Amino acid sequence: MLTMLLFIIQHDNVAQGLALSLNDAQESENGKN
């Protein structure tokens, strides 16, 4: 149970990081235009 919880927390952090980097990529794309 605890390992599952830790896995979910890690997964959330990874998803958050991906979302942030995608957001940054979009912003830099908008800045170029």
C-alpha cells in the first residue's frame, strides 16, 4: 500500500514536470511569433 502511494506521488511529480516543460515550450513558441 505504501509503495503504491509513493509510486502515485512520484508519477504526479513527473506529470507535473512534463506539463511545466510543455507549457514552457508553448510560451517560447509564442515568443518567436
